[in-house]
Amino acid sequence: SPRPDLVVVGSGFFGLTVAERVATQLGKRVLVIDRRDHIGGNAYSAPEPETGIEVHVYGAHLFHTSNERVWQYVNQFTEFTNYQHKVYSIYQGQTYSLPMNLATICQYFGKSFSPAEARALVAEQAGEFDTAEAANLEEKAISLIGRPLYEAFIRGYTKKQWQTEPTDLPAAVIARLPVRYTFDNRYFNDTYEGLPKDGYTAWLQRMADHPNIEVRLDTDYFDVRDELPSDVPTVFTGPIDKYFGYEAGELGWRTLDFETEVLPIEDFQGTSVMNYADEEVPYTRIHEFRHFHPERDYPKDKTVVVREYSRFAQTGDEPYYPINTPEDRAKLERYRELAAKEAAEKRVLFGGRLGTYKYLDMHMAIGSALSMFDNRIRPFFDDGGALD
Ligand code: FDA
């Protein structure tokens, strides 16, 4: 194949956005490399074979944004349904509405409260600790929402997420715990929300579908980098610590394990996601994927549920959520210095969630790729010279 003008490592939303812009706006050739056997990074989805129900293979993905430019951009590749995300939680045999709202409070305390009464109740219960002086996650959470709501909706869930007692977790793990004093239980507050009408993979494939873009799957960058022209500019969206041979140490991540089951019934839980707040239940939540697309003609006699378990990632696990301890941040500082040097000397730019060690929602990954294209890649191809 002809020599590429740009190599993009990773075919997730970040890499594909860069590739699409360079191919269509600059008319340059892009080689996209991915180590997996499919396109799309963590947003990839596939029909569960027995039922045809679309399953988000790396965890449920809900698209939402208030960024006008990102919304315009993504609508070039897919239409969206009017799906609105809602989350419920089971605690001690009762089902509650999340994020914590007036319905949750009334139900939990077994009586009707006006917004002002509920606000006063939570404020009183939160008085047990001072937020500024909270010594750990538990004290911080209680200082924000009071002990009863903390014990019901946060303690067990958090313990399962972190496999750590909340009294042993730093207060900084939570910044805020939103409580709404209305009955509004829409999960996202963004202007735009929906799911891609014909699925994530069709959307991702349309981004890559251009004569200037070649996608090479099942290919690990570290196995082929020596065969690539050494002066070709590169956008790297894989793990930054791995790129530098873990020179400053491994960055910490949490991972998830998914257990998929097909059940011989039409509907298991009546909604797309149910959290399990009890400590004794080993999983954190169950997704039932048919509910993401009520408009589709899915089978009436089968449903797909996915139980989700959370734990610290070991070497070889999929990295999902950055842990971001002070040690991680110190390592990241060092990797950022190395990355700046690599950009200047070898024309390699780092982006995306693995390349920057940041949790990015899809709209953020796309938005930050568009910025990298505007501010660094287009000027490089227009004017020549350095990429940094
Ligand atoms: P992404 O991880 O998608 O892509 C990186 C690619 O690089 C991968 O395909 C990988 O195989 C490849 N790669 C890595 N190393 C390589 C190497 N050495 N050689 C070749 N290829 C290599 N967002 C949202 O908006 N709504 C949501 O509901 C969710 N839900 C959600 C759930 C879970 C569990 C997670 C972990 C994340 C979400 N997200 C989300 C976030 C979403 O997944 C995220 O925004 C995108 O994956 C970011 O795209 P990137 O391209 O940055 O990374």
C-alpha cells in the first residue's frame, strides 16, 4: 500500500476522528492500526448471536453532549434515537430511582416531602461531618448527603467498585454527590442525547469509510513500528506508559468483568440498567440491552443481560477507569514531559483516554480530537515543520 501521510494508532473515537478529518479535509492518506480484531475501540458493539440484540461489548455506552460542534460533527455519520437514560438501584429488596431525587428520598424515608423539607432533612443529616475536614470517602459522602442515604446508595456500591472499605478510600475520590430536589430522574443533563439508530459499529465504520483511510486490524503498533517509515507523523491513542516502556512505572486503572447471559424471557428488569447497592450482591449492576432500543423489533422470547463486576486492573486486563492516585499523577507528569519531547523530535502526538490517562466520555474524545486536528495537525500539514 502507498506510503501514509499520517499513522493513527487506535481506531477508537479519538483515532477515527483524527483520521476522518485528515482524510477528508486535507486529502492526506491515513493508516489506522488497531491491535484488536475490530474497529471502534471501547465504543464497539455487536449483535448477541442468539438474539440479535446489540450489546456494547466494553460496557454500556450512552451518547450525550452539549457541545454544538461535536453534535454537528457526529450527525454526519449517524442518526440518533430519542433514548433518554435512566438508572435505578436495588437496595434491601426495594427499587429506587437514581440519581438521588425527591422520589428516592420520599420512598426511602417512607413519607412525602416537599422540596424544601427534603433539602432541610438532608442538610441536617449531612451536618454530621464538615466536608472540608472529611478524612476519607465515607466522611466526605456523609458530609454531602447524610448517613442514611450514604449507607443505602453509596457505601455498598462504592465498596464493590473499589474492593476497598470506603473508610480506607481518599475523600478526593468523590467531588460531589448530586441530590435533586425534584422528581426529575434523567441521568444526563446535556442538550443532546440518544443512541446511534443502526448501532455504534455502523457509525464507527462510516467514519473510517474513505479511500484515503486504510484500517489494519489485529496489528499491534509495537510489533510493526520498525517497519513504518520513521519520519511519518503519528497520533498514538494507546497507553502512554506502555509507549515509553513503563519508564516511570505503570499507571493504575480499574477494570470491569462482564458476564453475559441469554434468558428465555421477554423482559428481565424492565429497564436498561439496575444498580445493586447491597454489599452482599457481588456485581455492581446489570444491563439489559434490549431496553436501549425499544424501537427495534427484538425477539419476544429472549433477552440479554450483562452483569458487571469491578476490580483493580492487573497487567493484561483492559484498562477502563484511571485511578489517579498521587503516585499516578507524578508518573503522568513524567510521561507528559517525555511526550512533549517525542512530539518535537519524532512527530508523535498522544491523544484519547489511554494516551492521556483521562476518563473521557465519547463526546470529549471526539471534541479533543477535533481540537488536535485544528491546532496541531492541520497547521503541520499546511505549513510544514514541527508537530508540537
Ligand atoms: P479507545 O479505548 O476507544 O480506543 C483506543 C484504541 O487503541 C483501542 O481500539 C485499542 O485496541 C487501540 N490500541 C491500544 N494500544 C494499541 C497498540 N499498541 N497498537 C494498536 N492499537 C492499540 N462514554 C460516553 O460518552 N458514554 C458512556 O456511556 C460511556 N460508557 C463507558 C463505559 C465504560 C465501561 C468505559 C470504560 C468507557 C465508557 N465511555 C463512555 C467512554 C468511551 O469508551 C471513551 O470516550 C472512548 O472509548 C474514547 O475513545 P478513545 O479513542 O480515546 O479510546
